[in-house]
Amino acid sequence: MCDTTLAFIKRCNILSAIIEMADFHEQRACIKFCSKLGKTATECYEMLKTVFGEQAMGRSQTFQWFSRFKAGRTSIDDDERSGRPVSSSMPEMIERVRQIIRKDRRRTIDEVTMLVGISHGTCHIILT
């Protein structure tokens, strides 16, 4: 391995020791770095496995991000997704559930979910 690659691995080892990988932003930055160095996707994947161990992202995911960066992508953030936004944990919804319970403490979770329009599990989380 060349000196640049070893320095990269050393920096990533230090980062992974300090911060447990809750998300893949750092790994995406490492993939971007590898693509700029002219490494192959396979070499990049092997480096990620060496540095992050079990917390390394999967092979196919690494290859997808690698090809995105090779194609000119600059952002390491996720793309925006379409779909329904999460509204059940919004402060207004939480307050609405609590108001219903304050008015009648004998209401069941199923009744509250029908009145508010949220899932049983979400309602249970709000109430506990």
C-alpha cells in the first residue's frame, strides 16, 4: 500500500475509535476520498472493511456510492425522499393525544389511535 492509503486508513481508524458509526456519512466521505485518489471500488470496499470492521457498509452500497462519486456527485448526504412526512411525533400530535387522555383517562390506546389517526405503537410511546 502507498503512503497516502496508509495515512487514510490511519485517519479513519482514529475516527472510528472516537465516534461509533451511527450513520454512514463518514464512510461516504471515505468513499469519495478513494474515488478522488483513483482507487477502484473493490480497493475502497476492502479499506472500509479494514478500518470500520463490522460497522462498514455493505459491498453493494459501497459500490453504489463509489459510482455516484465517479459520476460527479459531490454531496455525501442522502437524497430527499418522497412520501408522507412523519407527523405522529410532532409536538402538536403529542399534545393532542395528551389532551384526549386528560379529558377521559379511561380511554384505551385503540380509541385514542382512532381519534388521532396514528399507529398503536406510536400512541403507546407517547403515553409512556
